[in-house]
Amino acid sequence: MNIVTTPESVLQIATAAMARTPDERLRTVMAALTRHLHAFVREVRLTEEEFEQALEFIVGIGQATGEKKNEVVLAADLLGVSTLVALQNNQDPQGESPAALLGPFWRANAPLCRAGESIARSDTPGVPLEVRGVVRDAEGRPLAGAIVDAWQASPVGLYENQDPAQDDMNLRGRFETDAEGRYHFRTVRPAGYPVPTDGPCGDLLRAQQRHPNRPAHLHFMVSKPGHKVLITQVFADDDQNLESDPVFGVTRKLIGCFEPEGDGQQATLQHDFVLEPGEMKFPRPPIP
């Protein structure tokens, strides 16, 4: 019988209807998703009003997504799902660099820069930061010709696409490693910043009495043909929000040493990356 008789009968009928899905992976994923959704509804005894609010939240994050931000990605971040997926798929069994969530502000095709060039293209005041490191393969050999894509928020906590005072692609750049696998660029020290709170995700944070402030960090995407693309972040070791990141992105291995120099008038960061063998596949940009 394919006619619903009780609340419990809905699940069996729904999963049976999906059983003809030709794509095996889609069939498996959707069946599991449906089982867990039904179990959740039964466990919390979801009311009709709560169901309506949930649908409004989903519609709202879609409507709040545009050229300046991706509220859908932000929702996944705030629920810990983005970090869970990143960690589950990048367990660095051979010592490869740990991964982190992509975040909602990566843009593809940042300017390709010369070694040592500054990515602070606007009049961006702040503590000068020198960033250096080496990219290696899983065997410890330097990787020449790897691309290190870096992006960050400004010292006032805004990415350039959020801030009309910043030039296009400010604080974004790609650098090619030299024959010894080395990369090097200049920037300004990033500040921690609040995730966007002007949409449904902000309403959720306020309802849960959670603060929105991410610890200061640099984003990196490191790539080389024949290797899996590494998406990661490096956090300032002196930030007060390391243990309360609202998107749960901080792990011990991602905390870098932002070494002050000259009475704090400048700083350096030395950070190496180890790439895992695999397919060089890039993510879809969350924003244009």
C-alpha cells in the first residue's frame, strides 16, 4: 500500500518513491537525508508554526544572497556543517596541511602577483605584515609552480566587495612558488570581524545569544596539478576569539605565529603548506 495511514508510514512511502533514482549516490544521499529529516521532526515534535518559520528561514537566506555575500554558505558555516565537511574530507593522514572551510567571500581569478608584491592595493592603513612559506608535496619535496591564492579582510574587518572605500580585488592575490617551493607576499595584518548579521543568519545568532566575531585570519587556497586543492585559513595566535569562532573554523594546527617586530610596528608570518596527491579541482566561487 502506498497510501499514508499514520505519521510513521510517511517515511516508508517517501523512500520507496525515491528508490528508482538511477544515480546511486543521489539515491543513497536523498534516502539518508529523508530518514534523518523525518527522525528530527518526530524527535522535536515540530509544530506547524515552527515548520513555517523554518521554511521562511530557508527562503530568507536565498533572498539575502547576492553579489556582496552568500547567506546560504554563511548558514552552513554557522551550523558547523562547513567545518565538518572540510575536516571529514581532509584528515591529513600523511601529514598534509589541515583544511578549513572556504567561507562566503572567496573570489576566483584574483590578480597574479610577483613574489614579494603587496596585495594591499588601496590606501589600506594597518600594521605591515610579511608572509612567507614553502609549499611541499607529501614526500617533503618543494613544489615549484604551485599557486598560493590569498585573501583577507581589512584591518577594519571588511572584505573589499563589502567596502566601497577599497579598490576592486584589494587584499586578494595569487603567487607562484619558485624553484624551491617558496612563496612571499606583503599585506597588512588582518583584524577579526563580525560575520554579516543583517540577514536571517544574524537573527539566528541573536536568538541563540551568540556573538558574530571571527578571529583574525588569512585565507589560503593552494593548488598544483596532480595535487588536491588545499583550502585553509591561518589564524592570529593572539586573537581573543580563537575559542569562540562562530563558524567553528579554528583548529590547533591552523593557529599561526604572527610575530611582532620593531615594537609592534610590523609583523611576520612564516607558514608552510603540504599538498595531498589528487585531482586539482576548484570550488565554485560563493560570490562573483
